[in-house]
Amino acid sequence: MEAHSKPLPNSSRDEKQTFIKQKYVERLFVKPIQNMTKETLLLQAVHDDVLVDVVHALALGADINCIRFYLKKKRFKIYLFLSQINNKIIK
């Protein structure tokens, strides 16, 4: 059996297990991305509301918690910005 060929019904158990491992654990059949991380792809896809790219990023193994950390970081930056404006207004 080739490294990436789909096993047949009469293929050995080892060949089927190898294929399953390549497909679901090693994710060899998911199209790789260029020039960005999988988390960046996920964040951009969520921002742009592109469900296909969200699924692609998750299939690549993107950490879904990166969204939470990203939003927390953004809120913190907004908070700092607003507090600086508030301090200027009070002075």
C-alpha cells in the first residue's frame, strides 16, 4: 500500500490502521496553508465570517482557545486606550 492511498475492503488491518492514523492523527490529507499560522487563519476566518476557512483551520489543528486569548488581549488594549483618553479628559 502506498503512503497516501485509501485502503480497500480486502486490505490488511495494519494498512487500514495506518491510513486512519495518517488521516485523523497526522492530518496528512488536509491542505497546508502558506504564509500564516493556523491560529492566524482561524482568527481571520472568524473575523471575516468565512466558515470554510474556520473548518480548515480547525482541521489543521488550530487551537480554538487562541480566540479567547486574542479577544482578551484586544479588550485589554481597548481598556488601556479608553483609560488614557479618560485621564486626558480629567486633566
